[in-house]
Amino acid sequence: MIRSLSIAAGLAAAHFFASKIVVALTVHMGTFAAGDGPAAGALGNFLVGLTRVLYFPIITLSLYSRRWFPGEWVLVPIIANSLLWGVAIYAVIRIFRRVTRGRAESKQP
């Protein structure tokens, strides 16, 4: 149980840091290409898409009032999102292992 929680927490931490790095790179690319739309090119489009994936399902957070999460409180939903991703990725890994283990056992004579 502790091992499972630590793996899920590690995946969540990796997701959180990846999200923060990708957003920083996306903002940097957007600032670089502010005067010229096509300047960001394929890398900028890739980073925007990656940001949307990493921040799913809280990408809709931008629709809410900023007063709900003032200052650094905006990290609360981002951390919750990362925890959700960590648990979901760990669950997919566990299911994949069970399915592949079950197939391997059924093929043995």
C-alpha cells in the first residue's frame, strides 16, 4: 500500500514539474513570437498542445474567476490535477501488468 502510494505520488510530482516546465517554455515561446504569429512554428504549436494535455481536465480553470485562487493558491488545483494524473497513470500501469500477466499464465502448457 505504501509502495503504491509512493509510486503514484512520484508520478504526480513528475507530472507537476513537467507541467510547470512546459508552461514556462510555452510562455517563453509565446513571448518570443508575440509580434509574429508564425514565428513560434511547429515547436510552439507542439508546446501549446502539450500544455493542453498536461492540464486536462483543469484546462477549464481559466473560465473561473481569478478571485477563487488568488496569488499562489492557483497551485492547489494544479497539484490536485497532478495527483489525479499520477493515480490514473498508476492505475493504467497496474491494469496493464495484470492483463499481460494473465495472458502469459494462460499460454503456459
